[in-house]
Amino acid sequence: MDVLVVKDGKQLKFSETPIVPLRFLVSSIQQEDYGKRVEGRAGIIHIGFDDVSRKIQIPFFFKGKEEFDFPLIRDELFSLFGKESFYIAEAPDFEGNFTGKQYQVKISDVIDMDQDELDGRIAQGTLVFETTDSPYAQSILTTQEIQSNGLTIDKYWDFGMGFETVDNQELIYNHKAVGEQSFHVFNAGNVEVHPFESYLKLTIKNVVGSTEMFQITNMTNGSRARISVPVAKTDVWTYDGPNIIRNLVHAAKHTRKNFISLAPGWNTFKVYYCDSADVSFDFGFLYR
């Protein structure tokens, strides 16, 4: 097996170092319950829970050429994992094919290594990571990669990522939407994609027939985004996470400040207050 580390835009595989990973152990997600106590009533009324974080453990060993390689490799390992978060991905087979999923993590525990008493060139230990920002696995690539190059099962898209029952020809993320006619967008993950919690970029352009306002609605979960002013054909509106931009200028004041999200599976959309519009979606898939 192998492990990919992506940090500051640079990629490093464990197979390119003396470090040999033995396992890639992903825990279930730690959840934080919340509820309320009612006076005179036994128990606690359960309201819900939040997904918080998960841990990933990677047992490893390394073997240097000489005994004095131990402190050099040890220090190199320490420098690789600093205070900043980064991404790690797993390649479970011997050919180095990654699963297509990655985790944003930071090192969460002291890195202890045991040096072999009989052969000082050999050491072993366990790297313990904890997820940051999101406890979910994320697809390495996003939907615009599918739009541009199609879906192929390779090192970035793999079995078990939610595409098994979908025809590749249906995976369309750039739409020529017609007013009040439905179109569909597929979220292959099993977690809702929300712009405040993960990457989601919605681009609206070439709008025709908008004289008062513009609205796009996700009929599947009821989320919507409304622009409160007429949209010109030359305008390009971008909902990039929590930022709303018109022609490179922040324009949230001209909207209702509401946002679309995508439920797992198929999402049905409609646009309103226009004759047509070009709508594109770019987001990554999230997995529990």
C-alpha cells in the first residue's frame, strides 16, 4: 500500500521516502449530541447531533542503510507534519492506485518511534491524524473535471464512490437552463454539500429575459438562491462558498443572501424570472 500527502500544493508519496506504511486505519466519525433538560421530566430530550472529527492511524516502519540514518529519517518525518493542515489519501493496492478520496488532517499526537535494539537501522511507530474543517472524506477531483473529461475509473475515481448506478452520460454539471423547466445534478457523495461547510461554486451567466430578478431553486431540498435585481446577459454571477460576486465585484447586497445546497443523489433544479440561463456547478463529493 501507499499514502499520498498533499501539502502546500505539493504531492509526496510515502513510497518515495524510506517510510513504509502498513495500514490506513480510518475511525468512525466522532459525534457530539445535544439536547435539553425539562424540569419535572425524567431524562434528556434528544435534539440532534453534529459530526465533529475522526482519527486516522497509519502504523509504519522504516529501515535505513546505516544506523546513523535513523535520526535523519526521524527529523525528516517530524518536519513533514507541521502545524498546518494538509491532505492524505490511501492507495490500498500494490500498484499505487489511490481510492479517489482524501482527508484534510493535522497530526494529532506525538510521533513516537521505537528503534530496534538489535538492528538500529530499523524503527517503527504510528502516525495519528485528526480531521480538520470537515470529518468527511472528500473526492480528490471535482465535478468540473467530470464535465471536461468524463468519468473514468482510475486513480482519481474509483468503485465505491457512488457512481455504480449512474450512466456516465447523465453526469452533466454545465446546463443550459430554460425558465421553470427542470434539470438535474448528481451528488455522488452520501453527505449534503453546503457552501458554508465545503467547496461549492455556482456560476450563472448568459441570462436572457431577466427584467426584475433571478432565482435558482433546488426542488429536492428546497434551498434557493435569489438575485434581487435584473441580471443582464453580459453579467457573470458566482456563488463561491459564502461569497457572492457579480463581474468580479462583491454583490451580496443585491441578493436575498440565501444559498443552494445539494442533497446526496439526484437534485432537481429550476430557474425562475428569466427565459434561459447558463448554470454550472463545481463541487467535490463528501463521504462518511
